[in-house]
Amino acid sequence: MQHVFFSSLSFSISVMLPILLMLALGLFFRKSLLIDDKFCEKATNLVFKITLPTLLFLNIFKNPIENIAKQWTSVAVCLVGTLTLFILAQLFAVKFIPEKREWGTFVQGVYRSNNGILGLALCLNAYGSIAFMPAAIYTSVSVLLYNLLGVITLTYSLSDGKINLYQMVKNVLKNPLIIGIILGIITSVLDLELPKLVLTTANYLANITLPLALICTGASIDLRNLVKTSHVSLLASIGRVVIAPIFMVFLGKAFGLSKVDLGIVFLMTATPLAAATYAMVRAMGGNEVTVANIIGLTTFGSMFGSAIGIITLRTVGWI
């Protein structure tokens, strides 16, 4: 049992530690005056409008959309679970978080995990090539849903008065992340082929997304707030690291998922808040310090949460 624990902990650290180091580099660069807030603002804008949409497009483009039907149970768990967490987090925010402008950040902190990068890496490391297709499908569906809900909750929380439904729909349709996903779906459905030159250039852009987003996120982390932590950051982090994985595992069990599929759902949900959330929150005018602190807290917490979860689920024979 002790060997299983340390093996699982080592595995989690090997995936999460590089993320923590990138956040630390961002903080160091900011303290050393190598980068400043103006740089972070422009770099985040680049990530949000160009490199991240390109990454999302490529993720869907490389995974044929027709394979979704073969994984309908896992897709159903993703849709039902994410929507339920979104609704519950929104209700909680309205009742217990007095600052309305923090609602959207809190809600995303609870339901939105880092599936596109860390979740996929965890699944492949845990199960090998057998997990690639179901994990890729789960990622494609969840990323689309995460971004749709993200635009909705941020538009709602950052509005000054009554919600303009037309404005909300407009924000969704013009969101660069949504556009990237839709273009990926179209090219996948039509089975279009892109020139090698275009794909190579797109891969160059996509590859700078995570490091650039993490450096800017790290530069925005307020260590005093991270140590003391605001109630919004702490509550969202508990929801992301503890409540969301437990809820999704029991939901997956209720849907009768196989051990591998249930393991994929857990590993996807046990990841920290996606770094892409920082780019979205900042670009739409939210509190970037709060979201940066949530990313820092959940990245650290998920190292231990994923290890404990793996040990527990293996012990009871669920994965």
C-alpha cells in the first residue's frame, strides 16, 4: 500500500511539477522586472485570440468527430456532470459570494479542469495508448462546453445591470476559443486536409500557448493572497480539487462506466483549473489575481488529490 501511494504521488508530481515551475518562473520574471503588467496584458491577448484557439482547433482537427458516438456514455457523463457542477457553483456563488464580479471566476474554478493538456497527459501515462481515443473525445467535448459556459458565466457576472441575451449570444459567437473549436468541428466533419505548411505553422503557434499562459499567470499571482488566500480562491480550489472529482466519479459509476473510462473521468476532473481560464478572465475584464491564485492553489493541491484518488479508487476496485 505504501509503495502504491508513493508511486502514485511520484507520478502526479512528475506531471504537475513542471506547471508549478513555470508559474514560479513567471513570478520570478515579474519580480526581476524582466516582464511587467503591460507585457502580460499583450501576451495574454495573444494567447486568447490566436494561440489558444489554434491549439483547440488542432485538438479537434486531429480527432475525427464521428468517434464521439462510440463513447456516448462517457460523453453523457461529461455533459451531465459539467452542467450540474456549473449550475450548483452558480447558485452557490449568488448566495455566498458578495462580490458579483467574482462569480464567473469562482464558477469556472469549480467546473473547469485542465483536460486539453494535463488531463490527456495523465490518462496516457496511466493507461497508455488504449486511453488515447476515449480521452481525446472526452477532451474535445469538455473543452467546447467549458468555453461556452465560461463566456456565459463571465458575461453574467461582469454585467452592470440586466442581462442582455443578445449580447451574451454575441459574446459566445465572437469568442476566439469558440471560433477555433467550431472551425475544428467543421474541418473534421468535412474531412478537409490542410497543407503541411499551414499545419506546421499552426503547431508552432499552438506550442507556445501553455508556457506563455503559465508565465503570465505566474506573474499575476499575489503571494500574500496565495498564502492568506481570499475566500473566493479557497472555496473555488476546494470545489475543483475535492468536490468536482468525487462528484464526477460517483456520476460515472452511476452511468456504469468501465474501469478505464471511469479512470479517465477521474483523471480528467482531478486536474487543476485550466490556464486558459486566466486568459479568458483577463481578456473579458475579470479579476486576474483571483484566477491566477486559484490556478496556483489547484495545481499544488491536485498533485496530492490525484494521488489519493488513484489509491482510493484502486483499493475499492473501481479503476
